Amino acid sequence: MAGFQAHRINNAGVYLDGNSYLAKAQEIDLGSLKTVMSDFNGLGLIGVVELPDGFEKIEGKIIWNSLYQDAVSKIASPFTSISLQCRSQINVHTSQGRVDELPLVTLMTVTFKEYQLGSYKPREATTFETPFSATSIRQLVGGKETVMLDVLSNIYRVDGKDQLAKYRSNIGQ
């Protein structure tokens, strides 16, 4: 019997265009895939149901623990998309202790929307928040793709299964 497994993630590394920003980012929020839902009702139905219509925009942010010139060169322009990578580890625990360590990798194509100039107070460290929007995301656990969404290419896969193949065919893509 396998028994209960506890999964825990408690740290991450941030990369912009393949360059490591180890210990420079204080926090990262990768956002979420949020489905756009619309009400559907019709004669003969005793209720209203919600049906999926697509996805909301994907927004996230990085909070930097200081100003880093090499990061500024990537985040200050809203006209350039960059590759953002967040790498972490899933620690798997059972009653026997830690039994596995799985890599969790999230790859995104993002455009930064805001460049914060800073807010300064005496004797307090200044942080810089940089919100972004994403046009594509791909997440892998242990090397296996869990989810992939490319909004501009109409690609959406869950557990490696194409969810939009028929849609792309139907619209002639």
C-alpha cells in the first residue's frame, strides 16, 4: 500500500531569458489560468449552466529585493517579450521521510507592464514590483508536461493531450 504522500514546495529560482536571478527576486506570482465562463439557458431547461468560452489574460508579478541593472534592461521595455522561467522542487514525504524530489519548471513568454521607480523610507529595504502579462505558459513536473497554453497559437494541452485540435481544424488553422 502506497499510503499518504505529502507534497511541499517552499522555494524557487527565477530566470529571465536564461539568466539566473538567484536571491534577487523576493517573490514571484506566476498568475493563474482562469477560464472565461458564460451563462447558457434555453427553453425547456430548468436552470442556467455555465459553459467555457476561453481564458482570461494571464497576469503575474515579480517583487525584486533591490534594483538590478541587468534585470532593468529586460523589464523596462513593454515592446519586447522575454522568456521567464521559474524552477522549484516538489519534496514528496511519506511516513518514511522524504522519498522523492521532483523538479517543477514553469516556462512563460511574458511582457512586463510596469517599471516601478521605487519607494524609499529610512532604514527600510526598498523593493521593486514588476507586473507582467503572459502569452504562453508551459509547466512540467518531473519532466512531464502538465499544462501548456499558447494564446496566440490556439494551443492548449493538459497532461500532454491537445484540447483544441478539433477547434483549430474547424476554424481552418
